[in-house]
Amino acid sequence: MPIAAAALDVRGHAAFDPRAEIVLLPVDGGEPLALFGDGARVWRSLIGAVPTADEDLPGDDLGIVRELASAGLAVFAVGHPDAVRSLEAPRFPSPLHELVHVVVARVAERRGIRCVFVKGPELHHQGLRERAHSGDVDVWCEPRRWVELVAALGPLGWSREPDPWWGTPVGHSATLTPPDWGCQIDVHRRMPGMTLDDDEAFARVLDACESVGVAGRSIRVPARDAHGVIAALHAARPEVGRGASPSGLDLASDLLRRLDDPVAACDRLGAIPALREALLRAVPDAELPSDRGVPRDWAWRDRPDRARAYFAALGEYGLRARATLLWRLVWPSAEVAIESARRAGYAGEGPLRARLHRVLRGVRGLLTGRVARR
């Protein structure tokens, strides 16, 4: 029988060589493989087939089956946990992005880490946006285990981008970049803009989830109303130095307008304070409950520059935590310092000079109101 972590029928798909018929993920977690010609024909013929004795297969086909088995794409057995029982066309515009969803889901499942895939092409399938494609894959996992999930994806080729907030309570997500896949993964432990604590927010979204099939496997996505609130928070989120953009508020309002009960959906996820303006645009006559709580990771993003934003973020924590966070910010790890220098136009600096230049840029920004991008 044919086995794979995931498989897609890509005949005629513009993203692949015209000869490619099937794209699949090996069960050992390797990079995607393409099947074409007789290999694709034989592999496809095994899907759903009844057990067949070797001598009943044509000689050439038996040789191909043995080659597929040696490559880890087939087994001589009557049962296997990764048996492929159907082959569907891609659900998402980018088949490779669809396979990345499966990679993350399998890694999380093997470790018992609950996760939900947010934003992305599923918003299009739920009728919440016109655009179908997304440039990366966003996954929201159990907050207490997000570091574990980030680490587990490392051996498969995704490396975490340097981040001054890593290892602190400030950061809400980690961006992972692969060498070859061409698709980043953002692993979230919370979504900015909710007033709920991390565990409660994740539990409420997980409680309002639905399963969808991608590449022959099942993943969880938020139910439509919850997903619309998450997407609206992302659209309305202020950006340091720019605040909340008019186009972002327009998009947030449009998303909320499409929901069955936008006020109830926002209230359930503690999003009314952050989305009050967008809600009033979407539902002008709505009676909104009074604000309960302060949106997480929100106010400090509305600052005019990064220096002020970072210091405002520190203000959300106790005195002891502030001292530790301030030191991490002023004198970060070597990788963060070097990346900061590169983005500021000082490529090639060692850790010490990179840190010193970072301090100087921060002081200059506080004094002048301008700060170089991190």
C-alpha cells in the first residue's frame, strides 16, 4: 500500500513541472517529492487496492513497487498508520504551503501539543476574505508548549529568526524560516489584542474549532466567527511608528460585518476594547458592553518609534521583571545584536560592536524621536 505523511494530486497545476502528477511528504519528515510517469501510475494504483500477491503484479510494476518501498513511499503490508487512502487536488492555492500545514500538525500531534491554524487560506474558504493565498503559515498552539513546538520544528529545517523578546513574556510569536521551502511558519502563543490571559484565550478558540482536510490529513481551524475576530485583530493592530492604518481598520470592519454576531464573537474573545472602532463601523447601531480588561500587546505598538515602544512594553510587567527585560533589550544575545546591526546597515559587525551600536541607536532614538529599525 502507498504511504506518505501527506499527498496531493497536482496534475496540471501551474506551480509544478507539467510532468509532475503527485507531490507527497515522506513519512520520515523529509522534503516533498514528486512522482511522475510509471512511478506515479503505480503508486496511484495502490490507493485503496485490495491486498495483492507479488506474483499477481506485472513484473515491471512489481519492480516499481519495490523501488517505491525502498524510498519509504510504499509498504508490503495490509495496514499502516500512514497509508494513503485517497488522493485529492490541493485545497490551497499553494500546494507546498498546504504540505507545511501537515508538517506542523504532525510534529505537534506526535508530541501531544494541541494547535489551531489561523488566518491563511481558510479565511477565503470561510467567506471572510477574497484573497486566497497567504505568504506564510500561522499556527497557534498551547501557550505553555510553544517553545517546545518551535524547537521540534528545528530538525526539519525551520530556524527561529533572532528576536530580542525570545525567552521573555513579551513576545507573542516566533518566526521560523526554512532554507528551501520558501514558506515561513509563525508559531503563536497568543494573539495581540485580546484581554484574556494566554491559556483562556487559546482554550476558547480551541473550543470553537472545526476540522478541515488538507493533503489527505485533518487540521483544526477556528470556527468562522472566532476566525473573523482573529483576522480583524490582525488587520487593526497598530504598527510601531505608524499606528493603526485606515486601510487596516477598513479591513477589520469588513471582516466583522461578515460575521453572524460580531459583537458576541468579539466579546467572547475579549476583543471589544481593541476592536471597538472597527465594530462601530461594522455595526453602527450596536450596543457594545463596557471595556473589560486591557488588550495584550496593543498599546505599546502605538508608540512613534521602537525605543518608546519597547520601554512601554516593559511597563506592562512588574519591577523585577522589568529589570531583566530591560537588560535583554539593551544588551541582547549575540544573534539578536548581529541581526539588529545588519538591519541597520552595519553588516559584518561582531557581537560587541553590534551591541554598542544598538545602544547608541536606542539612545539617539529616545533623544530625537527616531530609531533605526530593529
